[in-house]
Amino acid sequence: MMTVLNLAVLLPAGTLIDKLGRKAVIVPSALVTGTALVLFAVSGNVWVFVLAGVVHGFGTGILGPAPVAYAADIAPPGMRGVTMGLYRTFGDAGFVVGPVLLGSLADFAGFGWALTFNAVVLVSMALMFALFARETLRRPVVPQPQEAG
């Protein structure tokens, strides 16, 4: 269910990212995804777990394309290829290292702690991004009517 919802929101998310801005989408969707991770951690029954899956699929589906657009926006002229390569390298490294670290934490302290730690990292990233990142979406200049005077 998570994957289906994730895929269902990817295309609308791209439109949303281009209309609202990268930062305006990254921060709330990261917070939604972090909330889903906490829901997974505290789920005491299958319905809370399913709800967490729905929220997670929605959050990650929207979150997925926004950082890529942000990275492309901040890439220096002539360096977009290198920037995208670095983006993928560090992202893929996270996919390799993250499960090992969180799996070790789950073995040591339990799945709830591993999921909560993941949520804390994600929410911390969202808050730092909210405070320090600049919006990169270039909005077209809308001509204003001249005042009579």
C-alpha cells in the first residue's frame, strides 16, 4: 500500500513543487514522513500500522522529487551533472548505510527505537532546512498596474 500511494502522488507532487516551491514542499512532507515513522513505532494494532503505511506512502511520494529539484536549482552553472551525481552518490550511500545502522539499533534496542531515531533525524533535517535553506523556485514577475498619480 505504501508503494502504491507513493507512486500515485509522485506526478501531482512535481506540479505542487513547481507551484509552491521546493522548500514549501520539502519541510511539511518530511514532517509527515517523520510522523508516519513514529506511528509505525507506536502501532499497537494492525489499523495503526496500516494508517502509518498510508501516511508514509503519501509523505515519501511528495518528498521524493523535491530535493532533486532543489539540488538542480542550487547547482552552479555547468555543474548540474556533477551535482546530480553527488546527490545520487550520497543518497545511495544512505540506502546502504542506513539499514545497517538502523538494523543494528533495532537489534540492540528494538524496532520502535530504530523507527523513532529515524523520525528524529528526518524531523531535525526538516527543521534545519526550514531555518537555513533558501527557496529556489524562481517565480515569474507579475506586472503590477501602475498607480494613477
